Amino acid sequence: MRRTALLASAALLVGLLPLAAAGTVAAADDPAPVPVDRFEGEVPFASQPADGIFTWGGDADDPPALALTARPDAPEGDKVLGGDYDISGYGGFTHDFAAGQPAHDWSAHRGIRFWWDGQNNAKKVNFEIKDGGAHGEASELWTTSFTDDFTGWKQIEIPFGNFTYRTDYQPVGGIDQVLGLTQMWGYAVTLPVGVKGHFAMDDVELYGKADQSLRASVNADSAVYPVKEGGSATVKLSVATTGSAPLDEPVTVAYESAGGTAESGKDYTPVKGEITFPAGTASGASRTIRVSTLKDRSAEAAETIPLKLTVTGAKAPAETPQVVIDAHGLPYLDPKLSVRKRVADLVSRMSLEEKAGQMTQAERGAIGAGGDIASYDLGSLLSGGGSTPTPNTPAAWAKMIDGYQLRTQATRFQIPLIYGVDAVHGHNNLAGATIMPHNIGIGATRDPGLAEKAGSVTAAEVRATGIPWDFAPCLCVTRDERWGRSYESFGEDPALVKSMETVIQGLQGARDGSDLKDDDKVLATAKHFVGDGGTEYGSSTTGSYTIDQGVTKVTRQQLEAVHLAPYQTAVDRGIGTVMPSYSSLDILDDGQGPVKMHARADMINGVLKGRMGFDGFVISDWNAIDQLPGDYASHVRTSVNAGVDMMMVPYSYKDFRTTLIDETNAGRVTAQRIDDAVSRILTQKFKLGLFEKPYADTSGASRIGSPAHRAVAREAAAESQVLLKNSAGVLPLKKSQKVYVAGSNADDLGNQTGGWTITWQGSSGKNTDGTTILEGMKRAGGDVTYSKDASAPTGGYDVGVVVVGETPYAEGVGDVGNGNDLELTAADKAAVDKVCAAMKCAVLIVSGRPQLIGDRLGDIDALVASWLPGTEGDGVADVLYGRRPFTGQLPVTWPKSEAQLPINVGDTAYDPQFPYGWGLTTLSKVPEGGSATLRALALVAAGADRAGADALGRAAVSKARLLVQQKLSSALTPATSKPFADADHLLLTGHYAEAVSKLTEAYRAA
């Protein structure tokens, strides 16, 4: 009785609901509704692979709290699904059907419906269904939404035809972007953000009878068909049905060339007609329409010929196919002209709207099928961390980006997109790519040649998937290990960062940009300009971040010496793009106070583009202009006038472009500034060869994750290992030894690769292809027994290896104080204590920054800073078993306590656990002779200084360092640590005699 009454009430309200069917009265031949969820307890709260309901969210507070609650007004049965929520990022719940059972067939029904207890909050609620793939978490997502603008129970009816394919993040699985309905794996509800609320839901069921227009569709093989003037385009139309069943009824397609910018009869021969797919036609059958263009021998921009389609008996294509006559005969298309002349010609032809589009970068997940690329003249797309095609393969990346590039051919001047990704340690968004150590580990290698090789491997793998632009390298100088981006830095010393900038040549090739058009080079980005590594702890105002995106307070001399220095090197090396920092800069003697970097015209226009002579373009960080004060128009004009040339506005690209046009028309942004920005952007596009070759060159795809590329990563992993302590020569291990391995990071590829791996934050567990440290040890031939928590008996072993450290994080999410600290976990401490009490032990710390280990140092025989070594755990095993020597040196100071932070080389008070530059070696015999040998080496270093003999000078300092380090290994004090660290800085700056003098000072103080 209760449900009947509510159904009658719902019939009166149905006109208020845009997604509802025309009426709730069932047709005579409709099948009975099929229950999906009654919420009476028949479906448990459980996740894959079980049949169950589970919650999810952007952070720990976002998942809603769910309960099955008895309610007297329940539309069906006695209970409803209810819950409370207060979501800042995203959150909701899912019902996945059991992965061990067959998928469900919904194809006989018109749609899905459920009862919703309206709160009248005017918020949208997203509803998704899951189609195809192996199970509910490996399926296509199809989405729609309804608005909660009513009070009390209402039945929401959603025809399957209202669902659209989600083009942003998809997991994995059988993806064909066709809503087949024959292999359904459940549904999901995304709850409103920014409102604290309660929801209740009941009786999810399938309703109605499917008609052919819902089960059949006509599809064009492309949205855009570019042809050279005088050529012909063939438009292929095919019919597809749910479950691939033959057509029940005929489908007709009337077509006509109409509208567009091309002139019928002058530019093309008009076409008009009708195609019929008779009843019984097999799904997938196709017909073609030919459109012929005409030559008029005049130079002109591209012209469009829309092919209007009228479909009966099936769904029409989502877009009108367009034949495009390519632009031709215009100077900017002539590759024989200089880049400067080509840019000038093209800019002179462009409208303000087209120029504003070139200055706009959108996230791929925001643009759907890509029609907005032409509609808004977009100049660039990006993939944020974890924004990948499905499947996440090189071929899928290339196909996706080629599809986006095809869209640009429907614009007047057919300006290609420049597509960017954060490939910060290899092509880290791509499953199966070669993942290098993070920059902190590359800095530990002290090997500029290896940094360049790592950049070359990254560039080759990125470009082979159709991507010409990398948002790397990060040239931050990390000054506080509490910063969640510490591992993105090469180190705390600007001299070390500068020495590692050989990576720019690995990415870009020649300094003049002449290699950028090659199929194994990419445009690089120096980030984040300037001072992101120097933010003060507690100064961040971004969410719960404590230091990331905060304020860098420095004198002008400190700014120049520490944070700006690496950018001049980058400019000298020909860096193509620069990205400003989210952080604010407070130059203590300039009277401005803290100013967001995206607003600092004095630094971007004045220093970077002016004094340094940077001639590339400046790209903003993700939505960074939203952090500027004032309204949105102020954000736009301030950042553009400050010198930002392209704006990364992932989901607000329409608003940005419109506002930029308005601000320019109003005179608040000058036409000259717009032309400068667009000219800089187009210059890099021409250098990259995109006008001649806009589509992916996948000839290098076979080298992605290849043995040759992994060999470079393995070498980098080995050279990045820093041996901090080695009592009684515990390391290297011998293959004859019985080794007990424990610890949370011994056999965890995700922890080993860290953040920015497959997803933005990274994840623990197997997230890509690679070798864990444990697997590497076994492959090295070691006699290894593994017990993660050290619960297995410890008797009978020669040595223990305990691999501990951090789990993945990125950016401010990893800030100390934001749910993180520098301590080992309780489980890691317990494993270290148990193993080191039972046998000789080596402890490896896999982390993005130093961990506080001093209270256990006396019980540890050997200690290794392994950093985040990437996918090649074999490299770590190489040094553990002596295949390669330990040669790494600390790129940052290792503190004794968090209270010491920040602590850096050059500080007046300097008493670390291990000083900057520290790193024992198993490379060679330590020089003998003590003070006499140091005096001799000082003479050699002085001679090298006078002669400019860098190799000789470095060799002299390295020998002195080995001699001194052996003596200091048990006598690190402020009197020894400070000159030792200073010596490494002097070595990197080419002051060899001073470096030996500092080492001698440390030696005498021991």
C-alpha cells in the first residue's frame, strides 16, 4: 500500500525531473521491473571481488558513512540505504557485482530508476553505471546526474540513452566506448561537494522495455576528415547494436553537405542522399559517403564542409562529421622559411579568439570527445597525474593524442596542439615505462652524464607515445626535508642542482632546439620558478599543507645565490618552457611582502625574460591563478601581465579564454602582450616540428621499458645508493651468506617508485612493471629468506637486511605535519630492532627524504640511504652484492632530529647525523699517508685551479675525501661535519684547493 501511494505521488512530480521518463505508467508490453538493490540486507558492505557496497573518497574524510536503516516511509520494504557526508574533494559509494559471477544483462530494459530522499539543496548528484571489462573496478564508466531540488521521496528514472561515456580516469578492461548493457558490473553514486548533508536511497531497479533507438546507433569513423585541396574524403558510417544483435527494424540516414566555411560548388561538389540499413543488417555493417573538393589554386586557410545527418530508427552520431580542406599556400606552412618568419606570418593572421585559445591549456579529462578543441581553438592539453587512456599502453596514448590532434585540423589555421605530461622520473604515467630514481637519488649519484642519459631515456619513451612536452625537470633547491616535494629536488645545494641540469640536454638535445623535432626528444620545463624549495614551515595556506605552496622569505642575495642560480643555467642550456611556483616570494628588503609567484612581473618579466634572456614560454601550474587575490578577471590579467604565456586551467578553460578576450578588449591586457605570448608558444611548436608532423611517431615504442632503457635506470639506482655506515665491512654481501630480509619496503614496487608513479600520489604494491629490491637480491644469486615483519625465526643467518622507509606521497600531501613525520613506522622499527638484535644487519631506507634513525644507529652495522630507486631493484642488489661499488653521496644533510630542521650545508650551526656530501665507498682502497697525503693532494688541487684542469682537481678532492671520510666515520662532530660538507660544495663550484683545505680541517678536528 505504501509503495503504491508513493508511486502515484511520483507521477505528479515527474514533470519536474529532467532525467525522468515522460511518465511512470508502464506500457502494456513492458517487462516487470527487475530489482538491482532493495537495501533490505541482501547485499553486504563489501568490496571487490565480493558482491557488495563500499565507499570511497579523495581523502580520509571524504567517504560517506553508510547504514541500512529501518524507516516507516521506505518506498519499498522496510529499510533504506542512508548516510552522512561532508566532502571537500570527492566521495561516494559503489555497488559492484561479484567478480566471480557472470556480469548482468540489462539490455532488455529502457533504463534504471531508484527512490531518492530529496534534501532540496540544489546540488547535483552523479550516477554512474559500469559496462564491460573484467569486473566492476575494470570497466567503462557511463555517467549522468540529477539535481536534488526537491523534498522527500521521489523516484528518479534514467533512460540508458541519457548516460555518457566518462573520458577521464578509467581503470583497465575491455573498453569499446559503446554502452553494450549486456555485461553490467554495478553502479556508483558521487555525492555533492561543499555541503554537509544526509542522503537516503531505496529500491534500485531496471524498468521499461528497450526500443531500437536505444539499442542501435549510427557512428561515423571520425569527426574530422582533412583532405588536400582537390582531394576527396570518404566518410564511413556504421551501425552498432547492443549485444551485436541484427537490426529489428530498418535504419535510414539522410545526408547533406550544408553550412561550414567552404563554398558549395566553388570549393567542393555538394552531396545529398539517403542510406538504408535494412532490418536484419548485422551490427558493424557500414556504408560510405564520398565528398569531393575542388581546386582553385589560391592560398587560403582551412575550410569546413559539415555533413548533416538525419537518422531514423537509431541514435545519430554525437557530432556532425566535418570534411576539412587543408590550409595551403600560406607562408607559415612553408618549412623552408625561418621559424621567426613563420611565427610572424601566422600571428598576423590570427584573431584575438584564436590567440586566446593558444594561451589556454585544458586537461584531457575535461574535454570529452574533443570537440571543444576546435570550438575554443585550444592550444594545449595535458594529462595530470593518473589521467591516462584505457588501456594504459603506448598504443592507446598515441591513438588518444592523435585523435586530439585531428580535432585541430577543423580550425582555420590547423595549429597543432602541444600535449604535456609530468614525466618527472621516466614516463611515469605509463604502465610498463622505465621508472628512474626520483631526482633526489639522481642528485646522490653526482654523475651529470648519467643524469643526461636518464633524461634521454625519458624523452624517448615520452615522445614515442605522441607527447612532445615534459613538465620536468624540477630545479628546486630543497632547504627543508619536511617539504612533501623534497624528492623532486636534486639536492639542497644550488651547485649540485646546476650540475645535474645536463638532464635538459637529455630531454631536449641541442641547446639551440634543433633536435626538438626528433622522435626521441621533448620540450623540457624548468620548474618551479622561483623559491619553491625554500618555503617556510607553517606558511602554507593550501588546505592542510604545512610547507608546500607556502612563503619563501629570503634576502635578495639569498634569492640570487640559492634559488635563482639554477634557472640561469637552464636558460643557458636552452630550456623551452618555465613553470612558476604556487608559492609566494617575500624578498625581505623590497617592501612588497609575500607575493604569489604567478603575479610577480618583476621576477617573470624582469628577471627571467629580461635579465636572463629566456626566450621560451611560461606555463602556469595547475589552476595556480585561482590562488591570486581578487576576482577571476583579476587573476587572468595579473598573471598574463606578469609574463605567464599559457595558462594551465584544466577544467576552467572556457572561463579563462572568455575572460582573457574580455580583458584584452577592455585594454587591461595589451594586444602586444598577447602577441608576445602567442609568438613564444608558436615558436616552440614550430621547433618541435608539429606543423609538419602533428601525429605520433611510434617508431620508438618498442624501446619503452626495453632492456637498454632499464639498464640506464638500473645504473642510476645503483649509483644513487648512499652508504652511510659500514661497520666491519658488512657490505657488500657475499653470495655464500645466508641472508634474512625483512621490512615493509623490501618487496613493494610502489613504495620503491614513490609518488608520481602511474597516479599523482603513487601507491603501495605492484603498480607497474619492475623488480623489487628483494627480487633483485634473489636474481643476484643471494641465499635469501624473506619475512616482511620479521616474524619468521631469525636463527642460523649470517646477516640481515632490513628495508624500511616511507609509503608514496606527492606535493603537500606529503608535508610533515600533514599526517606525516620523519620517523619510521612502529612496524619498521620493530623489524629493525628484532633483526639487528639477532645478527649483523644492514638497514636500507627507501624514502624521499632522510628519516630519523639516530636512536637505533648504534645497533645497526650498515646503513644505506636508498632514496626512491625506481623500477629497477636490481640496481640496489648490484651494490649490496658488490657487482657495483657504493659511490653515492648525500644530496641533502641528514638530520639528527626534526628540531634541527631546516639544516643545510653552509649553516653557521651545523651538527647533523651525516653531513651533506657524505657517502662511504666500496670502490677502491683508501689512500694512505694521512696528513702528508693531504698536503700532497692540496698541491695538486692548487695546480688544477691555476690550470683550469677540472678533471685533475676533482680527482684530487675525491682522494682527499676518501681519506678523511675513513677517519671521520666514527667521529662526526660539528667540528668535522661542517668543513666536510663545505668541501663538497667547493668541489661542485670548482674551488679544488679550498675543498682540500676544508677536508684537511675536518681531518685535523677528528
